Amino acid sequence: MERLYDLENRLHLQEEKNVDLEKRLSDQEKLNAIQMEIIQELTTCDCTSKEKEALLSNRNRNFSSAEPYSSNIESTNTDGSFHVNKTRRNNARKEVLLHDDLKGLSSSPGLIEFNRKNKRETSVVPAFHAYMSTPETDPGPHHTFIFDRVVTNIGGNYNHHTGIFTATESGVYVFSWTVFCYDGSYYDSQLIMNSNVVGGITCRSLNPAYYFFNSGSSIVVLQLNSDDVVYVRTHATHGTNGQIFSADYVRTSFTGWKFL
């Protein structure tokens, strides 16, 4: 009779252990779901590294504040039986587990690979096209062109008030600009990266008797770093005369986009 009672007790304790293991498995599945959700947020969020760290820290606090489960199994006795404790909580263990898992999540190989595969889907590729809405007469040397009418400005890197494009991420960029000069006009334009001349166009229309326009275009491929600026100006020292012409039917324009 005593042996039967002992077997029933062991069976009961084994059932308690199974319940505890099921709770732990459920908790791990919840943790995995949270990790996947965080990975999705990190890859779609246009955040700085510090903002991503804050996101992870906030997620950690939210998870650790959730109601923990009670573990029914405290320890194993020397005879193989289990000592039952109905009030023990494993919240501290869960917090440590989540903290350790999230601590290296943003730099984990899995997340890096996920970012690499989904970069084109989650990143905004900067691109812009703008033109001058009205002519400029006798602009003078070292004059920045203001392409004030914006057609496209994906990423918002081009400023139509200053005429300047600012890179927000490193990469290979393509720039093109077209200029028109009116009858009797001449000027040289340059593409500037930071303070360096990286391209140039000469526009001459020196026969006012025939009333025609002349134009010039150029395209340049540049390797830019974050915060580099690109813009178009008249030559720093060459003289200018007449108009930089632009209208609905002929447009002096500036275009650029990130290629790689």
C-alpha cells in the first residue's frame, strides 16, 4: 500500500514537472515572437543606433513587467523525487533571458543577413529632379543656381531654397544638369561637391540676330559620404553675360539619385 502511494506521488510530481516544462516552452515561444517583431521594427525603422538601443530597452521593460508564471518545481531530491513549491516565481530568470537575447540582437548575424536581403525593400533610395521656374539675368561669377521648382524629391535630400543636395548616407550617386542660355548670353557652370569642382558646362549663344537658344548638359558619377553636399554654380572667376534661361518649354534643370 505504501509503495502504491509512493508511485502515485511520483506520478503527481511528474505531472507537475510536465506542466512547468509546458509553461517554459510557452514562454520561450512568446520570446521568439517578440524577437521576430523587434527584427521587423528594426529593419523598417529609419532610426539611429541610439534610437534602436532605446527601442530594445523599452521592449525589455515592457516584457519584464508582464505577469510572470509560477513554477511548481523547486528542486530534485536525492531519491529522484521533486519538492513542490507553489509560490516560486521565475520572473528574474525571464528578465535575464530576455536581456541577454536582446542585448546582441541588433548586431546578430541573423539580423545583419535579414537587413542585407531586405535592404532594397526597406530603404528609401534618394532621388530628385528640379528646375528653374524663371530666368536669371546676369547672375555673376560664383553664383549658386536655385532650382526652385521640385518635380521629385524622394528622401527630401534636395533643398529648393538653397539649390543644394545633401547626402544622408554614403554611396555612389549620379548627377546631371542642363543649362540654357538666351540670345547673346554666355556663362560657364560647374558641378560642385563640397568645395571641389567635379564637372563643368560652357553655354554660348552669341548671335542675337537669329534669336535662338543654346544649351549644354553633363552627367557625373560621384562617391559620396554622409553629409557631403552637391550643387551647381557659375564659374568662380569667369565672367558671365545675359540670362540663364528657363521656362515651361526649355528648362534649366538639376537631377540626381543614389545608384549604389
